[in-house]
Amino acid sequence: MLPNLVRGARVMAKISEFMTVGEASAYLGVSASSLRRWDRAGALKASRHPISGYRLYLKSHLDEFLSQVGAAEKPPTRSSGAKKTVKRTRD
């Protein structure tokens, strides 16, 4: 039987309150690799599943992280009037 609780930084929370790397990356709009890199750098610490050792993220920690760094914006899209540079080759 799996335990109901995961030990986090200072809190014990139900496992259902956590997101997997894939869920957290979708929630933040970044890649899973970015989350893992931020975890290694200490910018966004993950908790670990007690059995598998997989990274898990509390939604409240993700919301706090977003408020500190600001919500990630999507890169601007090219407007219809923007000029596209194309390299032409001779036939």
C-alpha cells in the first residue's frame, strides 16, 4: 500500500495535491527539462515520491514561483505584415 503523504520542504501534504513533472510543465507552459534544471539549480525545488523517487510539485509552490518570476509569456507571433527572410538558391 502506498503512503498517503509525501514529505515536502516543510509540509506534509496528500499525494493528490502534487503534480508530476509532465503536469507541472504543462501548468507552467515550459518543458520538463526546464523544471528538472530549475530543481537542480534550486530555483524551484521538487519533492520526491517516497517509493519511486520521481519529482513531484505542489501546485501552491508552482503558483508562488509564478508570482515571483511572473507568468511566462508566449513569444510574440509574426504579424501578417511582418517580412519573412528567405534564402533563395539558383536552379
